[in-house]
Amino acid sequence: MIPAWLLRFLPHIAVALAVIGALLFVDHRGYARAQDDQKKLEQRITAKISDAVDAIDKKTATRIADIDTTQRTIVQPVLTREIIANPRLSDPALGITPAMRDAINAARAESAK
């Protein structure tokens, strides 16, 4: 049998357990909602970062294509023409011509942009 003094506190204990259970339930629901909100936030941040990286990649690819075009159409023909026209370029002791130096400097300036 249950002692009489315990029967006197049983309703109070039941109410306390019900309140504690309700608080734990509400707390767990809040925790679950906070986790869901955090996941959504991380997904939005990841999407924004991905979009930014894609934009940077696209801009970089465009810039590289522009440099390649400049190299093939402006700088490379000048360098090739100077190398063909001046056989002394194969001799390191003689140095480079002013036109070759200008073409090299133009290529360096273009790649520094």
C-alpha cells in the first residue's frame, strides 16, 4: 500500500510532473524549430556564396578570354615578327630590340590589369 503521507502529496507531484513535461515539450519544439531555421539560414548563405563564386568565375573566365585574345591578336604577332626578322635575338649577349622590349612590356601591362 501507498503510505498516507505520499497520497497527500500525490496531486502536487502529478501537477509538477505535468508542468515539467509541458515545459520540456515546448522547449523541444523550440529547439527543433531553431535547428530548422539554422538549416534554412545555412542553405541561403551557401546559395549566396555559390552565386558569388559563380559570378567571380564568370568574370575571371571573361578576363582570361580577353587576355588570350589580346595575346593572340596584338602581342604574339609582334613578338613572332621580331623573332623572325631579327636573328640576333637568339644570341643572349646582344640583348633585345626596342620593338621586342615594347611588346614584352605591353604583354606585362596587359597581364597586370
